[in-house]
Amino acid sequence: MKKGIVIIMFLISGFALAQTTVNLEDQCNCEVLSGTVVTTPGTTAPTGADAGDIYVNTNSGTIYFWDGDSWELTSTDSQQLQVFSFNPVNNQLTLTLENGGTFNADLSSLAGDGNITSNTIDVNGDVNALLGDVILEIGDDAVTNAKLADNAVQTENILSGGNDKVLVTDAVG
């Protein structure tokens, strides 16, 4: 009988010790606040928090942390991109996320006319100039010795100026 009582006591004490509550405050040396005041990252109220304190918005369930001067989000969404497509007709970029959501961006304001213009070299083409034919016009006196890299033009690449023209170089050959 005494052995039975001892065994029961061990079982009860083991069960009682297993019922331990762990608080977040014990783990991070921080306070956990809650309420509805903090609704967006960057909010500075409520004040008086210490760096690392946690705030739970009781309406949305969103968790924020105090970074020393404002409340910031504790987590981010890690959605994976499933489809990345661009429609050149309407300049729409479409991103399809793993949860089935989509994001559309109108890139019309970034589209040019296919022309790049400067004082010395003009590149002309249509809106598909990167993919199609382009016209390269070099302005008068746009190419000078100062703009050419050393050994960029070899004597065999220089055309004759015609009859009664003399080409003088210091090149060998």
C-alpha cells in the first residue's frame, strides 16, 4: 500500500511539473503590448516602448516590433512568383503569385520612341529598335582621334580617298 501511494505521488508531481507556462517576456526580455492603436508600419504611438517590445493589433492580428523610434512589421510575405509576363501592345507587366493573386503594372510611361539622340551620334528606329533594324547616323566631326581607342583603326581598314589623294601614315606596312 505504501509503495502504491509513493508511485501515485511521483505521478502527480511529474504531471504538476509538466504544466509549465512560458511567456514571451521571459524569452526576449521585452513587453508584449496589444490594442488597436498601431495599424501601419512607422507609427510612433504608443510611446514609451523599449527596443524589441512587441505590439499585437487585436483587430487585424498583425504583429509589430519597436525598433527604437517606430513600430515596424515583424514579418513579410514570401509569395513565390509563378508567371512573369509582358504585353508589348499595352505595355502591361503581369506578375502571378503562388496564391493565385496577380499584380499588374502599367509600364507605358517608360516606353520611348526607339530613338537615342545626342550631339554626335543618333540611333533611330521604331519602338522595337532593340529587336529590329536601326539606323546609326554619325554627325560631322563626331569621330576624332581623341575619341578612338589606340589601334582601333588599322591602315587596311582605311579606304582610298580617290585619285590624286595621298594617304600618309606612320604605320608599318
